[in-house]
Amino acid sequence: MSDTSDTMNVGSGDDSAKDSGLLADPHHAGMDAKLIRRALRERWPIPDKVRPRIVDRLVTIATDSLDDGDAIKAAGVLRSMDADNLAAVIEANKNQRLDDGKPTQAIQMYGKDAPVEDV
């Protein structure tokens, strides 16, 4: 993944005073959260070294913001990120089972004695 951190500055902690990038200004936190949600939904490349700063900043907004709307938007983005991570784990597990020659789903017919655990 290419490093585009110069174009996606994320304010966090002590850096927020000198960083005028994304999530740095509390007055724009709601709009910034919507932009991050769009980036996630549309699979924009987000540099690996910037991701933890985005999450930390969103958690701060979700828990400490005086504006309920901004807190709700930040919490929604965090929920979306969590859902994406869970979907990736499930897909990776499914792919591993396929690679191992195992079924990816087990269906037990009503009234049948075959235990699903044996699959």
C-alpha cells in the first residue's frame, strides 16, 4: 500500500494544535467523520501508519465530544470499521477452510442424526 500520509493528515493528541488535517478541528469533526466513513465504504487507500491515529481520534470524539451529533457520527464510523474487520476475519476463515479442503458451511437437516461438529 502506498504511503499517502502527506495528503491525509490526521490530528491527534498533542499534534492537533499544529496539524490542520482531517479530524484536527473539533468544529468539523462531524463532516470529517462522514468523509472517513465514505473512505471506508468506497475502499479508499488509507495509509497503515495513519489508521491508528484515525481510530484514536474517532474514539476521543465519540467519548468526549460536547456535540452529540459528532459523537454519534464518530461512533457510527467506529462501528463500520469494526464490522469491516469482522467481515474480513470471517472471509479469511472461509478462505482458509477452502484451502484446507474443508466445507465453508455446515447445514444440518431437521430430523437427521449427523452432528454438525463432525464436519
